[in-house]
Amino acid sequence: MTQISGLYNFRDLSGIDIDGGTVQPNTFFRSDAFYLIDEAGVKTMQDLNITRVVDLRATFETTERINKVAPIEEVHHPIFEREFIPDWSKQVPKLLYPQIITERAHRIASAIELIADADGATVVHCTAGKDRTGLVVGVALSAVGAKDDDIADNYALSQENLSGEWLEKSLLVFEKLGINISDHNKKVMVETPKWLMMDAMSFIRDKWGSSRNYLVEAGLAESKLDKFSEKLLAS
């Protein structure tokens, strides 16, 4: 797995089975935010054929921690802004993800359109690369035929990536801002239990029939999903 200095939760989504085959290397990536990356890291991204970075963070997050990915194209596409800040305490009882799925469907759908339309590979990220990123990645892969189990296994990898140095650095930022983070919320900042993503995928299927139906109802053209699938399968 490619390691990039300054990133803790960066990974290639290759190897996941979808309709028609398997996601090919250097077509679709996920990550945490890029504010600590250096020039060598950007060069590595270019070598991986990454031509677009889709930033799902709220505007205030992008101004506090500015990405450093130039000359790679960066598209700011917040899933939500300050007026929709989920309650961390609701995440473990599995209320947070259904809320985002239901109330921000159009933003999830348009994020996937940005991924499909990129000339080369795309990396999608938020702050930690687990919640907003996890949902966009999960819905996107599900819509082109990935199994819930494979999606959830990949989602679960984030916990180990975030539990060490990433968490320590994040807590230092909060400390400088005078914000005290409870032990509960420290756990929520890094936890990615497999069952949580499995439940999110089941929620979509129960309410919309499939992730594909969910995205189409949210405004994404089926032709964009076909384009996305073709990109993932390209060798």
C-alpha cells in the first residue's frame, strides 16, 4: 500500500469486486485531509494518476486546515456546512449515518458525479476520511455492484489508521482552541465498526431498494454511474 507523508488514512480502493470485474489500481482513492502533505507527497499522487481531489469538508474546516495539493485540481464539495453539524453522540447508536444519507442525498450524489467526471483517478476525503468519505465511497461502490461486506471491510480499516498519531495531532488542535474532547468523543473520532457501514447500506436498500436507485432519485444520471463503473474497470 502506498504511503504518503502527512496522510494517515490514504488508500487505493483497488481489488474490490464490482459488476463487470474488479476495481483496478490507480482509479479511485480515499483519504484524510491533505493539509500536512509535502511536495514529494503531491508528486506521488501524480504518479498514481490522481488528477482530482474532492474535498467533502465544511468551509470552516478548509480554512482552518488548508489542503496543499496544487497543481492537482481540487474541488471543494461540502457534504454539509455549519448549519448541519451532526451530533457525534448519535454516531454509535447508528442514527448519524441515516441522517446524512437522508438529508444530504443530493450532496452525496453530486460528489459521485465529480468522481465520475474526472479525467484521471480521483481521491475523495473529509477530515479523517471515515464518515463523510466512508458514505460517499460506500454508496458509490454499492451503486456499481460492490457487496456490502467488502465495502464495510474497507471502511473498517480506518480505525487502525486513525487511532495513533492522527488522533494525537487532532487532539492537540482542539486543545489549542480550548476545546475539551470527552473520552466518548475520542473514541467516536476514530471508530469505524464494520456493522455501522453494513447498517448504512441496509438502510439505503430498505428505503430506496438499492444504492443506484438512491442516487438516481437524488439527481445523478444513470449514465454517470455507468461512466464511473467503466472508469473503475479500466486497466
